Amino acid sequence: MPERTTARRRTAIVIGGSTTGMLAASVLSTRFNEVTVIESDRLPEGPEPRKGLPQARHAHLLWSGGVAALEELLPGIGGELAGRGAGLIDVMTDLVSKAPSGQWFRRFTDSRHHMIVCSRDLLDAVIRADVLARSRVTLLDGTRVRGLAGDRSRVTGVRVPGGPGAGETVLYADLVIDASGRASQADKWLAAMGLAPVVERVVDAGVAYASRVYRAPGATAALRYPVVNVQADPRRAPGRGGVVVPVEDDRWLVTLSGTRGGEPSSDPDAFEEFALTGLEDPVIGRLISQAEPLTDPVTTRSTANRRRYYENAEAWPDGFAVLGDAVAGYNPVYGHGLTVAAQSVIALRQVLDRHGPTTPGTARRIQRAVARPVGNAWNLAVGQDAYYPGAAPQPPTAVERLLTAYVDKAVAAGSENPRALRGLLDVMSLKTPPTRLFAPDMLWNICFGPRKGPLPGPPLTRTEREAAGLS
């Protein structure tokens, strides 16, 4: 049962000031009297890059499952983003996409799925401004958490630099949330308190990313130009892909990717050549050949799928929970990290409301609730990436191979049948679990549904081709 309300002031700490941390702080601010967000970086005032988030320079997509969760957590945030230049696209209409198995998806209408498209810097800045405007939320940036306070049964706060002789100070809290991302030290902190090591799984396709910003070419800025996506095929190593995302200020954010032996580089002269000759279709290379580059390419290799199974720990301390990339980070090509973050914060809110903020066992319930959205995205990512050579110690199991073959059939059907595509997007957008693919209507559409036939090339309209300077 939820705990009884008392007059004691409740305090919470969030480690990490990125999207996950700020969303968590928004929920905690209505359930605790004081919420402190501790961030190792100095956070910028507006949409600017920061050292601790290098992946922000690459393309980010917020699927409809994340759009819904974000709007539920911060009502009106979509309008704020749109007012700053973000786009809300219809996935079936405004996405030109080539599937890993080779088909071009048709651009059907009557979609129930949308994406927010903008730079990560803008998304973070708008969310950050919304949350930090709340009177109960305090930001302590430029401060790195050194460890947890308390013992193996209960976390009572965090240790930060400071105090007499430049030592450490303990900041006490009733609940500590680690949202510090891929660099999280939570597993080490828990081990230092005497808890058993946490089981971890890594599936690393060896993907490298290179991204560059362009001025939107020709007359494309005057259009609602589609996202153009050429996906890599994990069964044809090295897997190479790319995406063009129209973002705010009439710019295109272009991200290219490649697995071991086929990685893009930071060489400006090689960027366009990779897009023209390295992908399964040259459409991205042709598009950017007409555009003016505004930046040099930037690269990253921190793309492994890494999951820590905190929910299965034999013992778990009260007063502590882990969210976001600190639990599981995904190959960014699938665009699921932000959506999982928002859905995990929804799970946090539900547990707090049902069981009370400081009731014994609440922290463990949070960890188990978070595992559901994490698991849905994990299965989708690993089911593809496990096929790349060297991605995991063991090759895909027979069950994983069968599931991947079935998903390929769903993709083939979705590329030619709008009903099959809507069901496929229910899963890819993380609005429903993967079991949706086995519903009776999906089985019918995959096996017997009508098909419009495969497309010979990218379904850009004549207006879109002419606006971009394509013949």
C-alpha cells in the first residue's frame, strides 16, 4: 500500500542532466519537496553542444511512442519544439526509407505514427528550460558524483567533491535516480557497497557514425521535405546506411554509418563519396551533392548495444534506481534511446503513484518496471545487430533466426501494404510490444494481404526531386 503522507520534507537527487534526467526531475518535482539535478558538464543556456554528449551531433529521431510519452510528461512540449523549428512528420507519408532487406517503403497516407525531428541540442534545450523553471528543481552542474552514500540495504544520498581539505560532501536524499547515460558508474558503486556484480550483455556491431550539417539545398526549405533513410543490411557485412534529417533553421543533418571494415571517416572529401558509392542506394549522396556543407564531419564509435540487468539483481537497495542509457544503450541507428527514456520515466511515475515515493521496495519496483520498455527496444536492436560478424560471443540462436526471418516478411509486406505497415510501425515506434507482429490481422496481412508491388527506387515526388536539384 502507498505510504501515509507526512510533514517531513522529501528530497530527491537525479544524477545526469540530459533528457532522461530532466524528465525524471519533472516527475519527482511533483512528488518531492526538493529535487537536485547533478550534472558533470556545465549546461548551456540554449541549444548548444556540450562535451559530455558527443552523440548529440548525430541524427536523432523521436518515434511516436516517445512523442506520446514526452507530451504526457510535459504537456505542450511539442508545441514549444515546433515554435523553435522542430518538425512533426507523418511516418508513413514523410519518410522515404529503404529497408535492411532491400525494399523501398511506399509513402502511404492515413498514418497513426509521427516523429519529432530536430537537432538533439534543441530537444534538450527546450526540455531543460521547461524543467528547470520549476521552483522545486535545482541544478548543480559542473559537479561529478563520486559514489553513493548509505549501505547495501539503503542508499541515502551521493558523494560529491567538496568539504574540508577538498575532500567529499554527502548530499542526502530519500531517492537517488541515476540517469547519467552510457558512462554510468552505478554497477561499480553498487559493488563497492557489497552487492553482487550486475549481469551485463553487449552486442556490438562495430558501427561507426559520421555526421555533417548542410544548408537545405535549392527550394527544399520551402517544403515539408521528407526524412530520407537508407538502412544497412546486417546480413551483408559491412553494413552501411545513412539518413538525411531536415532540422531547424533550414538545415539538413546527415548521418552516415558503417560496421567493421566499412566505416565512414571524418575526412570531408570522403563524406559525399561514401554516401554516393558505399550505400545500397546513392540517393543520399545525390541529395547532399547539391547542398552546401556548414560543418566538417564528426565521428563516434560509442554505438554498442549494452544492457545491465539490474531488475534481476539478487538484492537491491532502497532509495536508488537507474534509468535510461545507464540501464541500456542501443545502436543509435534504430532511434529508440530517447523513446525508451521517456517511457521509462512514465514507468517511474506510475510506481511512485502506486506505492509511494519512499515506501520500502519502491526502488526495486521502479527497476523492474523500467525493464519493460527497455526490453522491447533491446529485442528489436539485438535481433538485427547480432548478425554482424564479431557482434556477440555467440551467433544468433535458432529462435532469433526464425524471428528475424519473420520480421523480414513483415517488412516486405509493410513496404507494399498500408495495413501491414501500420502494424509494423506499432512495434518499431515502441507503442506496442513485439507480440503485435503476431496478432491475427498482422498474420493475415503478411501472408495473404494485397500488395501494390515493389518500388524501383526512392519514392521522392517530382516536386521534391526538382527542389533538391535532382534530375
